[in-house]
Amino acid sequence: MSSEFNNSIRRMMNIKQHLIPDHHPIHGSSSFSQPLLIELNETAASNTVPSSSSVMNSPTLVSSSSNPSSSSEKRYIEVKDSKSGKIIKINVEEGDAIKSVAFEQLNLVCLDPGFMNTAIARSSISYIDGEKGILRYRGYDIEELAEKSSFLEVAFLLINGELPDRNQLSLWEDRVTKHSYLHENMVTLLKQFRYDAHPMGMVISSVAALGTFYEDANPALQGADLYLKGEGKDPIKIDQLRFKQIYRLLGKLPTIASCAYRHRIGKPYNNPVNNLTYTGNFLYMLDRLSETNYHPNPVLARALEKLWIIHAEHEMNCSTAAMRHLSSSRVDPYTAIAGAGGALYGPLHGGACEAVLHMLEEIGTKENIPKFIEDVKNRKKKLMGFGHRIYRSYDPRAKIVKQVADEVFEILGKEPMIEIAIELEKIALNDPYFKERKLYPNVDFYSGLVYKALGFPTDYYPVLFLIPRVAGWLAHWIESLEDPDVKIFRPKQVYTGIEHRKYIPVNHRKPAQTKNATALKSFISPMSKRRSNE
Ligand SMILES: CC(C)(COP(=O)(O)OP(=O)(O)OC[C@H]1O[C@@H](n2cnc3c(N)ncnc32)[C@H](O)[C@@H]1OP(=O)(O)O)[C@@H](O)C(=O)NCCC(=O)NCCS
């Protein structure tokens, strides 16, 4: 490592430490929740009160107490098990949270498939008010960030907790852009994909492969606590190591994604350039042919940047929870991001904007909308790009995407399918089925149309979601590394299988009565049938 590099990293770390107040959780010294937790555990949390009241079929919430005026009296709930008659008190902690581990006192587990009401961490990165349609990153409204900030500024905010000043931003941009080149072996690896490989599969596996280039970054080789601070360790060096991976990932993701794109269209890959914005450089790598001084359209680059800002983070969704899940095993961040990318790929998550386009293509004309809506209400179809687990009024990001759509259409012409989308939205929003279920357009409803107008192939949309979301995942990675409450994720299950069986040797067994019996004989290609001589 050059001394110039060391100096810049040191400067960066000094800035970061100056930026973030000592009490901030990023310093790891004191989590905002920890003192409170100790106090609560010492008071009422483990109290059990025997009761002689009548036996009921299930535990009941007996009472809930709260007295905000008295600092000595903590809010708690009482839960009574109707079987044993036992009552436990569970303290209500910061954020109106109760610890489900408290139910162990009643030998009960909390069953929550889909995490409908389970928080897996305390986080100060982003905030959503689903009823009011509010999204904030570190306290800043998403609308203001999309309008006024650059993507890298927002990435800095998410990861470091504060907006950078001019010098900090320049340094941050410099570090990220100077980590945008790929190792030639990585380029060779990308070239081995089939010409028609799904770009998301290419990007996810390439990010996992990227980790193999950095021995220094791999806890499997360097020790499980590689990224953790602690006794005998220099916290500055740990921060530097963490930020080295952050720069590499933010820097190289657009390069990998552009290689995947060029691979599909059979064009040579472009190396990144340092004199353009984050999205400008990305468009350059996608589009430059033989021009010596190619510059992407600045309005389109800015439109893409706005889309990336609103996609950068979205609290504890499926892929971010996956990022936290993988990180809890202390695996390297490249593998964790590949895993989170896998979650994002799914059609109910980041794959939805791709699915919206397929849906609009299938509908084809405005005349077919009523029939489609009927099919949705009869549960034959799903209205992709509608509905959200958290937003119960509008998704604030969808509004921004609509504005961006106008900016893009102004230059590139209206995407014809927008008419179908607008009509579909109008009909759905006036239909009691959607109204009653509070189903509104989400971010994916219009973003696919913007990406289509921008000329991206449909299967590339999830990649355009993944690149910016890496910033959010890295913010969660850092936050989880600093969180003293984090343990390896190990959810429980409720076992519903056979308790115990006697083993029978294979020659004495009857055919297995399994519902998968037909699947075992699933599709055999004519080629395999010919080869097997059956
Ligand atoms: C996002 C999503 C997965 C959230 O799911 P969820 O919080 O588990 O909500 P549910 O699936 O329980 O939906 C609640 C009700 O609305 C209905 N519903 C939800 N989304 C719907 C949609 N897109 N089209 C039609 N009906 C929908 C469900 O059928 C259910 O109706 P019911 O109560 O009569 O059974 C879901 O809305 C969805 O699949 N949307 C389409 C995919 C999409 O756009 N994803 C991107 C999210 S940013």
C-alpha cells in the first residue's frame, strides 16, 4: 500500500471521527440502548408472579402499564399462561419493543413467519412511516435528498450518519472512483458467462467472486473477529479495513454491472473513468463505443442518479435483513452482499419492476385493463408494483419516480406503456378491492417504465436496483458490526414432524408415501430418455 494511499485513508478516518459524535453507536463504546437494557434487566424483566387464577387455553395479556411522568417506573406488560397460571412481566423498551426472549420463561416461542411483527435490530439508518408515506435517511426527507444531493453524498450519509462537507465529499468521491477498476482475472471470469445469462445472476455471482481477490478482507483466512473492534486492537486500523471494502464495493459494482450489460450485447467492456459522476461513469461504461471524448447526457445521468438515491436504502426489508443475517455469521462483506443480492432478485422484491413490465406487456392495451383487474380480484393474477408491507398510503418513492419519468420522457419521448400504467393505476385506485386493502403503487410501478424509456433491457432492472442498494447494505453492515447486541442469527422453528422412528434397512422398506412421489419423476428431456435406454 502506498504512503499516499495510507495518508488519504487516515485523512478520511480523521474526518469520519470528527464527524460522528462520541456517543454515536458507530464508535462502539456505548450503544444508545445498552445502559437502558441493563437497568431494565435488573428491575422487572425477569420477575415472575405465581398466580392461582383459573386456567385458560392460551397466554393472555393481563395488563400494560406506563407512567411517562415517573422516571423510576418503567412501562411493562404482564402476560398470563392459562395452562400454568404463571404471569410474567416484560419491560417495554425504547422504541415500544419487548424482548421475545422473555417468553422463554413460559416455555413459549414467538412464531412469526415473514417477520410480520419482529424487529431484528435497532437501527438509526432510515425511517419509514407507512401510514403517512414518509421515508427518511438519517432524518433527511427522501424528496429533499433526491432533489439536492448526489448519489455518493447520500451513500456517505447512509454509511457515516452525517452529510459530508465539500472536502469530505471530494475525498469520498476520490476514494470510491479510484476503486472502480476490476482485476483482469475478474474480467475474464465475467466473460465466461453465456451470452444470454440473466444479468442479475452474473452480478451476484461476480460480487461473491470479487471477495476471492482480497485475502486481507476474508475472516475465514484472517480470523472471525477481523472486522470487530476490541481489546488490543487499533480501532483506526479496523475502520480503515472496513472502509477499504466499502470503497471497493461502491467503486466496482457499477463496473461489474456494466460488464454484464456489454457482455450481453457482445461489445468489449469499457474501463471506468474518473472525471464523471457516479451515474455518468456508469452510463459511459455502458454506452461508449469508439468516441474519444464520450459524455453521457447530463439530464439522463441525473435522472438515473435520482432513481439510485431513492433506491439506496429502505430499512429492514427482505434483502437488508438477509445482509444482516449473513453478516451475523461474520462472513466477508462480498459474500454477504451476494446473499442480499439473491434476496433482492426475487419477483416480490427487487425483481418486481421487471415483473411490472411483463405485466404491462401482457395487458397490451387499455381495453384489456378491466379484464385484468377482474383476474386480480379473482386471485388469478397479481397487480405487480402495487402493495407494500409497510406503506399503507402512497409510497413516497413512487411520486419521485413519476417526476423522473417526465424528465426522461421529455428527452427520449414517452414510453407508450405509460398510458396503460396510468389507466391501470386510475382504475385500481378507485376500486374497493384495492382501497380496502390499502394497495397503492409502489416504487416499482413506474421505475420499470423509466428504465424502459432509458433503453435498458427488462431483465437488467434488478441490477439497477442492486447497485444503489449496496450503499444501504453497507450502512447496515457497519451498524451491525458496532452493535453490541448482535449475535449470530439463529431463528427457532416449531417442529411439526414425527417424534421418533425405528430405522428400517433399504431392502425391507415399503415405497415411501411421499407427496413428492410424482415430482421425483419430474420432467425428463427426450435427450436423457434416449441416453438412458429405458
Ligand atoms: C409487496 C407485497 C409482497 C407485500 O405483501 P404482504 O405485506 O405480505 O401483503 P399481503 O400479501 O398479505 O396482502 C394483503 C392483501 O392484499 C392483497 N394484495 C397484496 N398485494 C397485492 C397485489 N399486488 N395485487 C393484488 N392483491 C394484492 C393480498 O392478496 C391480500 O388480500 P387478502 O387479505 O384478501 O388475502 C405484496 O403487496 C405484493 O406481492 N405486491 C406485488 C409485488 C411488488 O410490487 N413488490 C414490490 C414491493 S416494493
